[in-house]
Amino acid sequence: MSTRRDVFRILASTALPAMLPAQENQEREDQPGHVHTGPAIKVPVPSQPTFFQPAEFETIEALSERIIPRTDTPGAKDAGVPLLIDKAIVAKPALEPLYRAGLADLNALASISYGSAFAALSEQQQIALLTPLSLESETPLGKFFSLVKDMTVEAYYKTEAGLKTELGWHGNTYLMSFPGCDHPEHQA
């Protein structure tokens, strides 16, 4: 005679797979025993800014490029960071007034200091303008620069350019063994 547990096993093995969609019920050939749940979902990044006006977008592009410039790896602009920042602002409307005021203040400071908007300044002029702001954590413009810097770094290291190209991340990989730390001072 079957136990109640046996009945549940039989029901689960026959009824449950029939209720699941066919795609979720197929095993992947490269991973036997792994139930495939469908293709990875790519989160679309807009190709045009939703929040930023054109002049503001030019400023955020220049600003993010000064924070993570192109070197032997892609810079923030190459990685699409300004669009990711735009997307983050749209998702969190409380950031909108901070960005509107901060970009206006940055452009006003650039205009007073060099007679032009921030995006039109040379790289050296932009750096000269931003260096003191990076040390002013209590001023409105200093706080704004800190916010943009944090969002730029966070967005950059979510991109392929940041993760794979710069950091060399290869995804979740299986290690046959873990050798541990090889620094002499950490050896037992």
C-alpha cells in the first residue's frame, strides 16, 4: 500500500510538469539536469535621454567622461553611462530637481570661470573646475558632484565595459579547487 508521501511524489512527477510551460520544462543540452527557464532578459537602455534636455545631456556626458575617462579601456561615455544615469533619474524622480539645479550651477560656474558651458570647455579646464568641487563635500555643487560621481561609478561597473573590459570579469565560473591567498604573510 502506498503512503501519503508516495501519492504526493506520483502527483508531483506527473501533474506538475504538465502544468509548466514547455520551454521551462526542457533541459539545456550543455547542462544536463538543469531546468532551463528561458533566455536571459536584457534590460533595454534607451538610445535617447528621457529626462535630460540636449544641453544637459551634453553636460552629463562631459562630466561622466571626466570621472571615468577613456584610457586603454572605454570611458563612461563609451559605456553608455549618461543614458544609464538618465534611466536611473527617471526611475527615481526625487533626483530630478537635484540634477536640474546641479547641472545649471555647474554650467553657471563654467561660464563665470571660462566664459563657456561645461561641455564646451577643454579637458584641462573641466578638470580645473571639478578638482575643487571634489573637495567641497558641504557645498551644493560639491554634493552634486559627489552624487554624479557615485552614480557614474555605479553605472559604469554594471556595463560590459566596466565589468568585462576593465575588471576582466568572466561571469560565474566553476573552480576545481580554491588555492587561497598566495601572499606570504597570509600563509599558515
